[in-house]
Amino acid sequence: MGLIDLLFRKAVVRVFAEELVVIDTDSALWEAVRPLVAAALRLDQQQEPSWHGWNKEQIITFLCTLPEHCTLVCGVWDTLTDEEGNEREVLVLGCVCEAQRGEVLTVRTFEALQDEKLPPLQELEPGFEHAREIMRTIKAQIAPVAWALFTDKTTWDEWLLAEGNEGGVADKKALLSLFAQQGRCVLMGSQAAHHSHHP
């Protein structure tokens, strides 16, 4: 079945399920996720034609390529300096979106993940071991991970906010592939394993 068939198979094409469930809005990580969900909702409801190079068509096209039930994961770390001048990497955004049949059903932060093998949020590091534990926990508790993006805040902001020519839609897929090739981010998950140049 082609992408056009997938798009027209749905009576109403949308990003979010009619009954979107947002979990753990009292999490400290929610403050970083909330504006992103709000922007996506505005695009979904066509209140805005685009947002920082994103548009609804681009997001729908991506969602329709996903497995029937899966998750999308994003972890972003920033380097902070304490009063004594010591630097450490701190998780500033940890988000899991559950998708089913091309629509986002639930949104939650990493704080909602309860697993004794998973380190506390303040101890999560941007390395492979913790990324693998995050993905294992999500698969066990929600659904398999189709795409997981782990990166630093500078790269995240550059990708998220990149705009196309004259403020238009940007090729987010190509930009993310470029960042992955440059070692600025890590893409993991079942879809990343099969399509190394797709976000």
C-alpha cells in the first residue's frame, strides 16, 4: 500500500488521536514538552500553517510510515555548570509519544517510566547504556520503539527550529540525517535500523 493510500485510508487525517492522553503533566520534564505539544496541536487543528519549518502534511507523512503500534522517543541533554565550576550533563527533555495507526495516542515524559533497572532521571546520561535501558523500559511498558533520538540541546534546538527558505517548511529528515552522520545525535529504534537516512 502506497503512502497516498495510507493517507486517504483515514476518514480524517490528523496527528493526534481524538482522545489524546497526556500523562504526568506534573513532571519537571513536562515544562519542556508542553510547548511542543501545544505547537503540534495548533498545526493539527490547522490554526497555523507552519511552525519553525514544520507543517501538518510533513508530520502526517512521517506518522503514516510507522508500524501500527509503536513509540517515538526523544532524550535531550544540556551541559550545566554548578557553583564550583564543575560541568555535568543533565536531562532537559525526555519524552515518549505512543502512536497507533498513524496517530499519536499518548504523550508522557521519562518520569512516568517506573523500572528498577532504569536510573533516576538526574542520573540518566546520554550514553548508549542508558539509551538502551530507556528503550527497553518503554518497549516493556508501552510499545516497541520505532524511532529514538538522543542528542544535546544545541543540536536539538538547531533541528527543531530550523526553517526552510523564506521561513517555509524545512527538510527536517535531511537535516537530522546530516546531524547523525556528523555524530551530533544518535538515532535508534526499529525504523532507524532499517532506514538510516530517515528521522
